Amino acid sequence: MNLYSNKQNWKIAFLVVALLLVGASLFVSNQIVTKVGEQEKQHAKQWADAIKKKVELVQLTNRTFTQLREKEREKMELWIKATKEVSEQSFSDHIPEFQLQIVKDNVDIPVILLSNENEISGYRNIAFDTSDLQPIYPTFKPRELNKKYEDSLVSLSEIWKEKNPSFTIEVYEGLFMTYVYDDSKEITKLEKERDLLFESFNEELIRNEGLVPVVLLDQKTREVIGSNIAKDKLSETELPKTISNLAKRNDSLIVFSNKEHPNVLYIDTSAELKQLKYFPYIQFLIIGLFVFIGYLIFSTFRKAEQNQVWAGMAKETAHQLGTPLSSLLAWVQLLEAQEIDPMIVEEMQKDVTRLQKVSDRFSKIGSEAKLKDTDINSTVKEVVEYLRPRISQKVKITFTADKSIVANHNASLIEWVVENICKNAVDAMEGKGELHVTMSESPEWVHISIRDTGKGMTPKQIKSIFKPGYTTKKRGWGLGLSLVRRIVKEYHHGRVFVLESHVNVGTTFRISIPLKEL
């Protein structure tokens, strides 16, 4: 019966099932993350389409402004012509009515008339007058205030010249006048509304907390059309780096294609999606940590329970052996009194003494063993001499020790360890071969090497040989070497291991005991 092999098979099966469950869960999680990512891209594309419509609206408004300014220019040309004719006929009794009507109809286009010396000769439809300057310059006299007002109009005319072309006409021979005009009130109002519209959808984008970080870029001019990323990331020096990083994280999207101005949408991954990507791994890490801690706790409880069971079984065995041992001692004494062959009585006495030692060993399991500084060579030699006549005559057993070695050990338990390994070696040799027990010493350790010429072990068997329940025999519980390891490691603070093993060649066990008490 190989309990350990069955246990290992169950462990492997549970591990495979756990890995399959983890893999399936990660697959499902990644599928969810992928779908969420696609939805974010779709939302960003929908936003970009909305931006496109708004940009188109702005472009349409700009074209409308251009057409309105052309019409106002034509209107100004007509108004200037009518004004000139009216001024030429001002001394005539007959002034055409339609010319007067044209002059009167200009009630919304601001106009400033400048002389050759760039002085104010007239103005019309100006939005402010000297009353607006009075609070600013309260100490100015009316003449000073008028002068300040005219200077303001001159400055204003220079600004208008850059915005709209001026008209210069010859009023009289050698007298030229320059007409400077600004956009009408209606165009100014529409332009402000357009700017507010442009600012509103940019502000809407910035405040849209549900939208992933995006940049809508004019691919030709590299101008940012819209974005909800921090302004410092969109500066002239940082923009290429920002675009490069976004392109690495997600594929860019052509939201609409215009031959003259193709626009490209670059999309980042939202913070929530980034966290969601790592969440399954964090989740399994935490679960795995709890499982591992739980396994350690239950494993400790299980080992403690096993130790209690083994200790109880050992003590009960020692207790049960006490009665027949007492009886056997009495029978040996009786045989001595009846003058039976002394050799028979001597051998029986040795076996009874061995049974007493065995009983003593079992009684010490689960209790603190008392260690003494004695000659460990004598302890091991006694075991070898006891086994020599009691194993197969076809097994040649040798004991090698150069000198006495004093080590801190419990003689009864070390005898048990050596006897157990030697008996396993005889079984491995199937009652035929050589068994060599060698004592050696290092600065801190005494080594007991037990080498046989048996069938040897594979690397897989070597890894499991000391585990409870593992055995290579057809009949066995797999507890002998487990107890050996416990005696050496826990009671003597030493080591026991397979020094070397080769299939069909043999195995060497090494027992190392500290020379001094630890």
C-alpha cells in the first residue's frame, strides 16, 4: 500500500483543476476587459463625431462671416459713394432721394473718417462717446476730453485697418479722405456666439469625467482640435511625446476623412480599465495567499495530530510489551536453573534485552530524549554486532571506525535509527550482498555512512523516501524512515539523507550528528 503515492496523485489532480479554474477565470476577465475597452473606444469615437459636427458648424459660421463681410464691404463702397455725391451736391437745391436714403440706412456699421494728416474728420455709429471717458478722466475740460476722444478714435482706426481694408477717396482736388470701418454689430454678435460655442464644447469635453483621455488632432497641421488631457501635456514640446504614448496604448482612429484636413483621434486607456486589467491577478494573489496561509495552518494542525497519534501508539506499544517481557525474563531464569545449553540461554537473553530496548525506544516517542556525551562508535558497533547473526548469512556486514568519537546522543534512539536503515538495506539486497557501516568525523559533525549493494533508487524515489506513507515495499506502512528522520532531526538536531544511489548498484545513507550539544 502506497499512501503517499495516492496522496501525490490527489494533489496533482487538485492542482490541475485549480489551474484550469484560474485559467478560465483569467480568460473570462480578459474578455470582459477587452469588451470594456472596445466600448470606451466606441464612446470616444461617438464623442469625436460630435466634435466633428461642432467643428463643421464653426467652419460654416466662418464661411458665413466671410460672406457677410463681403456684403458689408460692398455696402460700404455704396455708402461711401453716396456720401461723396451728397457732399458734392450739398450746395445744390436738388439732392437725389435714394442717395440720402443710402446714407441714412447705415445705422450699424461703425465708420471713422480720417484726413490726410490722420486727424478725425468725422465718425458714425461709434459705440462710445465723451460721456464714457468722463469717469475715467474727471479733471479734463470739455476741450481736453474731446481731444482724448479723438485720439482714441485714431487708435481704434489703426486696429480696424488690420481687420478690414480701408477706402481712400479724393473729395476735392488734392484733398483725400480715408474711410475706416469695423464689423457691424450683427457680425460682432455672431462672432462672439461662435467663440462661445467653440469654448463650450471644449469645456464640455474637459468636464466630461466619463470620457477616457483623448486627443483629436488635425493630422495635416498637427493642431489640437479638442482634448481633455492636461494643457502641459499638449504644449509644443510635450505634444509629440503624448501622441506617441497614446499611439502605443491604443490604435488611433480616423473619425472622418477630409482630403484637406484629415482628423485623427488618439485614445488612452481609462484609469478604471487599467485597474480592471490587474484586478484578476491581484484577486488571485490574495486568494492564493489566504489558501497558502490556511494550508500552513491546517498542515501544522495535521502534523501535530499525527505526532500525537504516533506518540500515543508508540507508548501504548511499549506498555503492551511490558507484560510479556516480564514473563520472558522469568522463563529465561527458569531455563538457567534447569541447566539448559548456556548458548541458548545467552541468545535468548540477548533477544529479551533487545525487546527491552525496543520497548524503551517506543516509550520515548513524544517525550524529550535525554542526550549524553558518550562514544557513538560503541553505540553503532553494538547494533552491527547484534544484527550480524540475525540477518542472512549471504549478506557480508562490515563496520569501520578509526577511533573513538564522543558525541551528544541518545544511544537507544541512535541504535534504532541504524538498525532501521540496515534492515531496509538488507531488504533492498533481497538477502544477498554487502553492507558497509563507516564512522567518520569532521570539525563539527560525526557521520555514519551505511552503504549497501542493493537495487538502488531513482531520483524521484530519493525525494520521497523520508515522507510518511511512502514505501517501495509491497508490504509496509512507510513509517520507518519517517521516524528515523524525526529522531535524527528533532531529537539530535542532525541530518539524515541519501548521500548517493544508483539503480542496480546500491545506496548510501548518511547520518550526521553534532559533536556538541546545540
